[in-house]
Amino acid sequence: MKGKFNGVFVPLITPFKEDGEIDFDGFEKILNFLTPKVQGFFVNATTGEFTSLTLKERKKMMVFVKEVIGKDVKLLANVSSTSFKEVKELIKLAKELEYDAIVSPPPFYLIPNKEGIKDYFLSIARISEMDTIIYNIPLCTGYSVSVDLIREIALSEEKIIGVKATIDSLGYIKDLIFKVKNEREDFSVLTGLGFYLSSTLILGGDGGILAISHIAPDVLTSIIKNFEEGNLSSFRKNTKFIARLSDIYRFGTSFASSIKIALKLMGFPISTYVRKPLVVDDEEAILNIERILKELKIVD
């Protein structure tokens, strides 16, 4: 059985102008391109450089995406903050805007014990009364939320509806599916890595929240369709395509920078500017990413 949230979701970039201000015009063009091709958007994601945005800017992003998209696709909002007061403000706005779910990584910098992490997620779900997705991204938080802890949380609160796992471990994905989803069929297991989408589906997962979907949304949604229809030849071909496309991350210094470079090469009128502490990549990175896009015939 599919989880409540399934398919391909885009963890949206935040386009900036060269002066560092948010480029809403360029952003709208990206949203209009992606909306017919995916199942949903994740606003203020890691790829969106959410930790470099002010609270006011994050709220503006949530409002803007809702105004542009309406109810055309599902909308997820990141409510994470090092201030729980700000978490509550973001939850309040997500409810007012009728977002479909809220998302949060575990607490970072000041890291609580196991009971503190559990209390954090349960508090978010119970305060919001909204579907809540746990976002496990140890590369950025410094630690991984264990499958056993996620199981404990998910079985004690029905509003904890899924996990976005941005972790380079197929074993972790497998354990989420076998230990959590097998006990709660509505629970969604979503990978954060494009080259794990096919494996996640094979194991019984539900899809992904994938930065690479900015570039190849059609291919990613085709992988799901191929899998469901048993079209092994296309499934394998599209899986290899996404695995190769994911190599752009080898050359960019961040997810955000790599995606912005690719989108600009594809003709979107946006800057490749990223806010500190991220760095704008050099010409060598651009040429290497362009080489992959040309190889895959994404650009001429």
C-alpha cells in the first residue's frame, strides 16, 4: 500500500538576484515549469538554503508558493528552527495557508538526548495537528535519527506520517520500510537521493523528495510509472539516467549551487548566486555540470 505522501516532490531552491535578494520572478517560472510534472513541492528545503533565510523571508516563500500554485499539487513546509518560538510561528502559517504537511529535521547545534528528540517531533505534530514528516539528513544535522526511534514516534502519534531520508544508506531505507511502514501502511518512506528512488520503490517505499527533480521531473515520475507498470527496460534506462545526472553534485560545492547552475544552463532566467556560508561555484564546476547535461541531452 502506498503511503499518504507518494510520488516525486521537489525540495525547492530559493533563487536569488546578484544582490542576494530573493528573485520571485525567476522562481515563478520554475514553479510553472514543474507544477504539471510532479506530485508536490517542499518549501524552505535544504536545497532552498533555509538556514540562510530570515524568518520573514521563509514566511514570504511559503505565501508566494501557495499563491502561485494554489491546490494544484501537495505542499510541504519546513518548520524547523533553532528557536521553538519560530517553529510555532511557521506551523501557524502552514495551517493558515492550508499546507498539506509540515516537515522538520531533528534539532541541530544543541542536540537533545533520545527522549528530547522524541518530544521535539511529538510536540510539533500535536501543536500543529498537521501531518508531519521527519527529515533525517545527518550530513547537515551531524547525526542520524535511528529507525527504532522513528518507529517509536510513528507508532505513538498518527500525525507522524513519514520520513524524508537523505542518507546514503540503502540499509537505512530498508529498515524504515520493514520496521515502520510494514506496521503502518499509511506511513511514507521518501528518499532524498535521486539515485535511490528505484531501490526505494523496489523495497516498498513511496517515492522521493528530490533536488534533482528540478532538472528531470519527467524522468523521475517515469521511473515510478515504469515500476508500477512492470516496464523493466524503461525502468532500468531511466534509473541509469538519474544515476548519471546525480554526478553533477560531484562538481558543485552544494546541492543548491549544482541545481542552480543546471537550471541556468537549461535556460531559466536565474542567477547561480547562493548565500553565505555557501560559495558560488567557479567556471570549472559550470563546465563539468554542462558536460553531464549535454551527455544526457538535457541541453544542446
